[in-house]
Amino acid sequence: MTYLDDSEITRQLHEPALRRQAFEELVKKYTSQLYWQIRHMVLSHDDTNDVLQNTFIKVWMNLDNFRGDSKLATWLYRIAVNESLTFIQKRKDIVAIDDPEAGAAADLESDPYFDGDETDLQLQKALQTLPEKQRVVFNMKYFQEMKYEDMSEILKTSVGSLKASYHFAVEKIEKYFNDND
């Protein structure tokens, strides 16, 4: 499927007569990418769909605030990451769990859309032990294969800090696997 380029979508989003059509194009173009970014953070398919819907609602409501200073994709990812973090924080506030990996692992194991093997499940458990920033950076780099420069724009932090976070995340994940063999 061929999509309009981001500059054309952005131009159309600022034209009242074309706004709805451009937004539909934006949704079609970015749904899959944003879905997987969110899914790697919140784990559950149903929760991912909820966060994705909230992301697009927030995008629609803030179209007038997007001036094009950053890339459209960067703006969308920033909103998706923030919505994911908000969801995760609300879930933490609602469910107090002694074992930080129990809730996420249970959610993932009970998710009918999870078709991963034991290694995938262990990786997700390992990710749940990481501090939030390291988990976000790892997800963006490992699963989305995002460049540090793009991540820097989305997360508003330096490339060096991101590289360090990724390095520490990898070390902690390796240690988790070694300790749980």
C-alpha cells in the first residue's frame, strides 16, 4: 500500500477541508508501527488497542498544536510513548503487587493474542524488571530498530544517555537470563 509522504499529510492536516482525510491517512500509515511500539510497553493486545486509540484521540485533539518543528513520526511516537507510560503508571497505582514481574507476565500469558514461546515470555519478564526509561529505550532500539537520533527527539534526551540506558538494559536482561537458567 502506498501512503502520502509525511510532509503532504502535515500540509493537509492544516487545511480544514482536507483534515479528516489526512488524519485517516495518518492512522492507516502509522497504526501498525505505533501498535507494536505500544505493545512492547504494555504487553496486552487489548490494553495496546486502548492505548493506541487514546494516542490517536490525543493526536486528533492536538493537530493545531503540531507545527511541523519535528517529524510527524517523531511527534506520533512521543504521544504513543507518553500514553503508554501514563497507562503503565495508572495500572501500577491500581494494582499493588509484591512481585514486579507477576502482573505483566500474568497479563501476557493470559493474552489470547500472545503466540510467543518460553524465551519470548522470559524476555518480557526480564523487561519488566528494568527501570521505565531503560525498558522504553530497549523496546525502541531492539524491537523497533529505531536510531538513537530519532529516539533522542522522541524522548527529549541525549544520544549518549540513550546509549548508556540501552547498554545497562542489555546487561540487566543478560543477568536475568543467566540467573533464571
